[in-house]
Amino acid sequence: MLDRQVVREFLEEALDGIEIPEDISFDILVETFCKYTEADYYEWLKDNFKSFFDHYKPKWNWIRDRVGYYSKS
């Protein structure tokens, strides 16, 4: 779940200079954008899971390499 306050601050900055219609509450806009992004994020997460774990046939040596690579950062 996204941090609503972080998204609010992001949208305030990203929408600077863009007029939001009066009939759209900024609070509702933030919540709607979060839900939209979370739905996309979940699909992205599932796709990355399949890729990382080679469609449920994990290549553990490759995963060990990724663990080593990201452990250095």
C-alpha cells in the first residue's frame, strides 16, 4: 500500500501549474491515484515474480548471483 502522504506531496509538486477542476477534491484525487497505481503495481509485482523465479522454475544459481549483486549495494 502506498503512503498517502508521500503521494499527496508528489502530486502537489507534479501538478504544480495544472488547474484541478473544482468538482474534484484533491483528497479524492490522491486516493484515486493511489488505488490506480496500486492496481498497476500489483500486476507489475506479479510479472516480476514470474520473471525472477523463471515462471515457477527457479534458476537458483542466477538468483544467488542477484542476491550477491544486490547485497553489495
